[in-house]
Amino acid sequence: MDTKLKIMADTTDTDYWNDSCSIQELESSVPNGAVGATTNPVIVFNVLKNELHLWKDRIIEIAAQNPIADEDEVAWQLIEEMAAKGAEILKPVFEKEKGLKGRISIQTNAKYYRNAKAMAEQAAEFDKLADNIQVKIPATEAGVRAMEEATYRGVNINATVSFTVPQAIAVAEAVERGLSRREKEGKDTSSMTPVCTIMIGRVDDWLKIVANNKNILVNPAYLELAGVAVMKNAAKIFKERGYRTRVLGAAYRNYNHVAELIGGNVIHTIPYKWQVRYNGSDMPIRETTTITPDPEMIKVLKEKFEDFVKAYEPDGMKPEEFDMFGPTRRTLRQFIGGYESLLAIIRDLMIPNPDIE
């Protein structure tokens, strides 16, 4: 019997990815309709914690083969190998879909978020890891510039650290410029599949923090649907303007984060535990992305939350404001912190703690 998410993937124009490079998860989710996967520093850290038995010997081997490598260099070789392994599992999908699906996303170093040149160069290097690589670049002011350059170089980008319609539009416009530059030089763009993430749940998370800090009382249901409203508006604008970038939802917190975003040529990147929950639910498979959000909800959220206006309205922010937007700061700090936690695991294998031997 087909799962709910497989039925969604088979009967609508909505795709879904596994929100992890976990080998165990991919071997389950791909047969159930997943056509992509993604990684970031926090995901890699969690995968390593849960699947250390699969990677421990390889980490030690990498360190032994590179006697002057520091923990950062060992960590990045590991990250690249984990992405390459995920790409291998997805390769049959990539071949079946003629390169239009079946990619795994690997994220540029979160510490580079202000350095467009470093992000574009790292993206170009990651692109060489496998035929079906997609590269995640944060939708910071510098990140948007890096996306244009990376796209021009033929890299399939996935904009991350992205929460708002203004960021999504800036990403889509940058991709269009990059694609146009390639096309003017006679370079192929037919198999390029750029995506722009909207971290739906992190929009909701942030408004709840603002509500708590400022003692704002609203219908709590509105704070579970704010991110959905942002993604619906982005998907609507992308369709109207004919952008070649697809909108991708992420950061799932509740049932509506998929149930209210089916159809509309969107993608979901879903953590495995949420795949299990959705597949076990009674979620109907019907077009919902194009259904207009409750006008009263939008009105109240705009009145109560300046940051919802920034997220929802196409002109809510300028690129120079992206880096200091609350969810951007929180997510960059988490990603950088996740990377530091990953380094701690690498360090413990490279320099075993003598106090616990």
C-alpha cells in the first residue's frame, strides 16, 4: 500500500525530499517517493551521533591518511563523503528523471555567510562531488550575490537560511541573472533545477518568541500558520513571474506545514520522523497551496507583528536587511554551533580523551 507522501508525489506536482543525508533514512524514504535529500551542519552532526558506527572508522582513516590535516579539514572531507554517499543512493532517481530530480544538497560553510566569493568558490568545488549535487547557500545579502555567480558556473543552488518572500524573490532574480549569463554564452541550462527554501516552522518559531517577549496575544492558530502563509505568497509570486526556481518548504513543526501546501509545484524537505507522522495520518491529498489564507489572520498578523510584514510582503525587506532579520540570526548561530558540535566529535576521535580511557 502506498504511503500518503508517495501518493502526494505520484498524483500532484508536489515533490518531497528526505531532510537528512542519513543512509538508513534514505534507504527507506527513496522507495517511498522521496526524490531528493538535504544536509546542513546540524543535520550532519545529528546523523553522525546516530550513525557513528557507520562513520567512526572512516573518520579515523581520513585523519591517518592526512597527517597534517586539522579537525576542520577532516570534518569537511567527511561532510563531502556523506553527501557523495547520499548522491549515490539517489542516482537511480536522478537517471530516471533525466537530471531534473534526484539531487542531494550540501551546504557551504555557514561561517562564510558574509563572503560571496568564498561561498561561490566552495559551491563550485562541491558541484564536482557527483553529477546530482545541489549546493545550499544562505539567503544573506552576500549569499544572494554568491547564488548568481554559482548559477552562472552551472551549480544547482538551494537557497537556505531563508524565511521571507523578499529573500525568495531576491534569490529567484539572482538565479535568473545567472541563468541568463550562461545562456548568452551558449551554455546549457536545461537540466538546472534551482530551489529556494522557505523555513516555514522557523517563521512560526520567531513570531512566538516575539509574541512572548512583547506580550502580544493573538489566536494561537495564527502562529501555527504564519509560515504557511509566507510560503503560499512566495509560490504565488513565483508562478506569476515565471521564475525557474521552485519553492521548497522546510522546518516542519505541525500537520499544516505539509497539509496546507500540496500542489502548486512546490517541494517539501521533510525530516524522517515527520514523514512517519504524515504517512500515518488521515491527511487528504488535495490542492491546498493555491488556497488563499484566511484574510482575517493575515490582517491580524500584519497589525501585531512588524516582522510578519517583513516576511510576507514582497517589498517587506531590502537585501541589506536580510542578515539582521531575527530568524536569520537565530539560524546562522545554530548552524555555526552545529558545525562546532560536529568538530567536537571529530576532535574526540583524533585526540581521544585520556581521562575516560
